[in-house]
Amino acid sequence: MIEESIPKQRLHLVFGGELESLNGLSFRNLDDLDIVGIFPDYSSALAAWRGKAQATVDNAAMRYFIVHMHRLLEPEAGA
């Protein structure tokens, strides 16, 4: 019997907010963080990140990030 291979989930979190300074990573107000969502793969997270980043391009202090949650959940698996 042939076993079907189900791709392993590689969860990614996309979030952003306004930074206190353009040189740092501290957010101005944690209550105002924009949690875009959790995505099953990097390509869909990148598409969401790109959309949010482009929508806020007029605000230089606004930054969005992609967090590789799968690396946090299974650090022994490596990159």
C-alpha cells in the first residue's frame, strides 16, 4: 500500500504595529498591535505581510513582521 505524504504544517504569524522609533523594535502601543493572522506556510504569510506593508506605506513608523512559529514550537527540528 502506498502511504500518502501529508505536508508538515509550518505555521507563521503575521503582525504589526507602530514603532516608537525607526531605529528600534519597540511598539508605541501594544494594545494597538494588528494581529493579521496565522498562516499554514511562508508563501501565504508573505502575501499577507506584503498586503499590510503596502497598505501602510505612508506611515514610516508602521512595521509588519512574520514570525516563524514552527521554529518556536519545534526548535530541535532546526531551520
